[in-house]
Amino acid sequence: MKTSKSIPAGIAALLVCLGVGCQKAPTVAAASVLEMETIPRTPARLTRGHYLVEGLLQCPFCHSDYDFTHRPARPVEGKKYGGADFDTFGLPKGNRIIAPNISSDPDYGAGKWKDADFVRALRRGIGHDGRTLFPLMPYQYFRSLSDEDLASVIVYERSMAPVHVQQPKTTLTDDIKKTFQPLEPLAHVPEPDRSDRVAYGKYLVTVGHCEGCHTPEDEHGNPIPGMHFAGGVDMSGSWGPDPKKIIAVASLNLTPDPSGISYFDEKIFINVIRTGQVNARPLASIMPWGFFRNLSDEDLKAIFAYLRTLTPVKHRVDNTEEARYCKVCRSKHGFGERN
């Protein structure tokens, strides 16, 4: 997936998000399946891992060469989990971002990685080779996965078919490297309380890293106060049938304000995720509805229940209109001049 012309406005958000979910490790660590040298491979974990990786976490979206000529977009045949080249990702010359091959291939993939390597990458942002991962990889959110869910993700990822594709390594200049650090150790994350729909919805929204695309930031990469989930983040890129055509798109306002999704109910929300459309308007393919539609009705209802508790933010975003400067989110998007 080539994105040299896409999402530069979101880079700072990805960097600043390193502060999200950086909980201090408990003083007394609870016994965890993640402490085992090899996580037991069970049918239940394999099933749950498949559900998370191919749904909520959208792992193939970054770790595969993607074909956006289809709707929903899908991995190029034979390239799923074989990694992807993000080129400079809008960073200065001298930087190159590569999502590595995480298939079970022993030569070019993760076939020789230990389970502990996956744990460190997903909890702390430390690669199997000891380097700090560029935060395009949303480990700042994945670290909030419960121990059991993280174990399930690893079991599923270790089961994936090998893809014999060699990717180059990510290269970063020193001035970019110093902008992010690995996260502190996190000894134990308990299972979410599924009996509390709002709390469980917050868990799903967090590990699904929805905030990373739907909360705008200032020029220094800090979330703009009062704009939590208010949309407007520039996600423009070649997300359509013509790979040479850049589609201007900004993330939508997910708050329950009239300018957001106040008119949604559970039925509408689930239908939008399942179909990738808001009535007659298609969602841009960079919005991973093709993954989210694999979630159960109960999980989608929990996500919607949490979104309804967000503070309403007045912020009009309309991708059918010409992008104009918005003084509220400090970016350009449709109806930006009306805020």
C-alpha cells in the first residue's frame, strides 16, 4: 500500500498517542498467560484471535499490500500479512516506513520470533530486534488488550500461512527517532467487564484505536482540547479504483452532537458498519469498515453505547463538500468554513 501522498496530517497524532494508555505497571504483577515461554495454543484462543485480528484490530490493513480498487478494499492476492511499504508516510526525506512481514514465514516473516517478541511489540512498542517501533503501529492502544485477548491475538498470528515476501527495513532519521520512546512495562491487564455495556464499548473503541483517526491535533501533535472524537483529521489518499487519483477525505465527527451522529440509533449504526454507507453516501475505504463489519451485533452495540456517552462537540465535517480551512480543528475539510 503506497501512501507517500496520504495522511501527513495524522502523523503528529500517531506520535502523540504514545501517551495514551501508558498505565503505570502494578506493583504486584498478577500471574499471566503472557509470562509463559510459549502461549498454549487452544481452539478458543485461535477463534478469538481470528475475530480480533480480522475484525476489531484490522491487522491486515497495514501488514498487507492492499488493493483499493475493490469495495471493501482487500489484500493483494498472496500478499496478506506479507508487509507493506508506506514510503515516507509524509515524513521528511531520509525516512521510510515499512510494516513488516508478520506471517509465519521463517525467512522473511515472523516464523522465528518468540511469543515474548509479540508481547513486547504489542505492549511496549519494542520490535523483535530491540528497536522502538514507529507509532504508525498502534501499540499505544493495543497494550490495553486484556492478557487473554492479547494471548489469543498471538496464537492466531502464529497460525497464519507463510508469505515468502522480503520487505526492506524501516529507516528513520535521528530527529524523528527522538520523538517517540518505548512504553513502560505493563504487567497485567484484566478482562473487560462485558456486563457493563458502556465500559466494554470503551474497551473495544480503545483497542480498535478509533481515537487515532477521529481526534484532531494541533501542529505540535497535541490533541486539541475539547475535540475528542470530533473528526476532521485529514485522511486523504488513493483510496479508490484509480490508484493515481487522490481522494480528499477527513474523519467524521462521532460525538452525539447534531453535527456528529446524534441522529444515529443502534440499527442505523450497525447498518452503516455492515454496509460501509451512511444512507446513499459511501464511507471512504480508508475507514476500515470492511473489518469492523465482522464484529458481532453485541460488540457493535457496545461500541455505539460508548460513543453515545462522549461529550457532544459542534464540528461540521462533510466529505461531499470542497475542503476548506477549519479554525476549530486547524485542518481542511468539507464545511470547514462553517465551524
